[in-house]
Amino acid sequence: MKLKTLTTAMILATVPMTGAFAAALDRSGQSISAFLQPGNYFEAGISVLDPNVSGKVRNGYTPNAALPASSAGLQNTSVGEMAGDYYFPSAALKLQVTDNFSFGLIYDQPFGAEAEYSTGTQKTTALPGPLAPLGNQGAFHNGTEGTSVEVKSQSISMLFGYQPTENFNFYAGPVYQTIKGDVQLRGLAYGGNATFGGYNASIKETGDVGWLAGAAYQIPEIALKASVTYRSEIDHKTTVDESSIAALGQNAGTLININNGLGKTEITTPQSVNLDFQTGIMANTVAFANVRWVNWKDFSIRPYAFGKAAEHPLVAASTGKQDGFDLVAYTDDQWSANVGVGRKLNDQWAGNVSVGWDSGAGNPVTTLGPTEGYWNLGLGAQFSPTPQTFIAGGVKYFWLGDAKAQSAAQFDTANYVAEFKDNHAIAYGLKMGYKF
């Protein structure tokens, strides 16, 4: 069975949205498939995600033990649609310098988040006496501002490959990555205006270097290709611009002055492993699969001043966490898988269908990303006007996993604020490529 003509035809049709709504902050899936294309090759693509994520405050929830849940009036109320649309581009260049050596550049946006809670959902009434600071606020808003998060990253991977034979490819290279973000905590889930519900953090764009390495094996005659790629963690050290609209630490004898958080914050993006496989299964047809592991269990973000405030004796006494707590953290590593079949219909057209699964990164989850994994179904098509060029497009529908959302102070406990169920997302992708 000769399937050499299918070596590239199907994988190119998978469009760039493998990890469009993956666990934690994972987005692009960090594929290196472009580097494994034969000859000289260039591609550029864009993915767009339209999520629908909403939930309700859990039954029995109250922001303070002295305030009965029935009096607080927040239990079983809607928290509204909170997930924002976003897009991320990608591009790759691969050059076959000699028969045995290749060079590549891959640009993607591996990690990200976009969310904002509505200010139009239920809030408490004005409260008397010592409970007054809890009045006129919602679980995730203070009446005028809602909790929000935006995280963006960029990555350029430089690959050097050595092909001792037609069948083997060994590659490695440096990775330059930037990350930036903004977080705003509002509402009684974080203690309200008087404490962490008035917290702001702006992570200035910072860049640092990691590395990747991998190996691939192929048999072009049967369109078989398998690869394993490891990406290292990348350490970022930066000064986070922290502030508070509240009395959080502004008065001597209470907490630290969070508006003067000048200490360094370390953010380490996680290590990962990608396994990719494809093979011809009959004339004009290939099967493909990929598996991805990401070490989210060891990931956390604890901005300097936030961490000092979380460790303060007054906070520790109310949370029971003597060592403080992180702004964002996860309990589990992420596993994801995607399998599918592609078929070449004629010299110009090809298509594919795929099914994907993601484990999530633990449940309960952070209120800044309240979903736990997914199942998805994808359809893709590719048009090749010439043997050297193609344009591919596709769509994926995501059934998002139900999740219990907890605040930072509740992390690694069974306690939570809200439940998010029956949510979904749709992703669209477009990719163009040129072989030369």
C-alpha cells in the first residue's frame, strides 16, 4: 500500500485549535507538527473561541458565619455569563537546510485566560452594625466592578533538527516566552471591599528562556509518523503592580500595605510532554492521535504583597492557613487526548473528523476559570488550489466539565462558592500553508 502522497495531506487539515479550551491556562497545545513536514514549509493560522460559562452560588452560601445564608440572599442565585471570547494566532517556518539538518521557528500563544463577572447579578442589602462592610455586594462583584482576569502569553520556539536517515528526526532548541496579565478581585467571595475583594494585580510583560527536545520516527510509504516532544518549565521573575481599593493593609496594625508590593514575584509556566501519531489505514485515509500532559499540579501564582497579606496573622486566623495561600493554583496535572480520521477526497480536497478529551486540572477549581476539562467534536476541511499551497478550516464544539469554583483562600479544601454546570464553547480555526 503506497500512501506517500498522504504524508502531509491530513495532518495539515487539523487546523490550529487542539487546545483551544484546555485545562487551567493551557491554550495552543504547543504543537511542533509544522517542523516535521517534509522539505521547506510555512504556515500561519488563527483560532477563535466563543465560550458560554455561567453558574450559580451554591446552596447555603454565606460570606460570613454571623450572617445566615437566608439573610445574605446570595445562595442559588445566578453569577451570570463570565467567560470572554478570545483569539490566538500561530505561525511556523521550517527549512530543510541539507539532507540531514533542518531549522524551524514556531510562534504561538501557549497560555491565556479571559473572564469577567457581571455586576448585574444578585447582591446583599444594606446590613447593620459590624456586618455593614458586607452590604450591597455580590459574590463576584461590589455593585460597580466585577471580578476579572486577563492573561496573555507569547512563545517563539527555535528548533534544530538532525535526520541521520529518512526515518529518524532528533530535534531540540531554545524557547523564548513572555507572559503578562491583569487580575481584579471583587465581591464577597474574596471577603468584600474591606479585604481581598478590593485587590488588583497587573503583571507586567516579562520574558524568559526555556528549552524543548524531542524525537520523531516516520515511514513515508505508509504515511506513518510518530513523535514525542518535551518542553521545560520557564521561570519568570517580575515585579507585580499590586494595589487595593480597600483598607487592605493601608492602616498600620492591620495588614501589610498592599499598595507597596515591591518584592519580586516568581511565575513558573509548566513543563509538558506531547505525543503525536498518524498512520495510513487504507488508500487515501489516515488516522491520527495526540496525547498531551501538562504539569499544572506544581503551578501557582502568589504575587508578593498578596502573599504577605495572606500570611498575616489576622488572615491566617480566619482562613486556618498559617502559611497563606496562592492567588491561583491547581491540584492535578492535565491530561488531554485527540483522535481522528482524515481522508483525501481528490487532488484538491481533504477532510477530517476528530474527538477530544481533557481531564481538567482538579475540582474544585479557581473562580477565575471555573470549568473542569471537556469532551469535544471537531470537523475540518482542506482545499489545495496548487500542490504547494493549501487553506484549511474547521470547527470544534466543546462540552465543558461541571465544576465547583472556590476562592484562593478555599484552595485545597472541600469548600466552594459557586457551581458551574452544563456549559459549552465553540472554536473556529483557519490555517494557510505553503510548501517550497
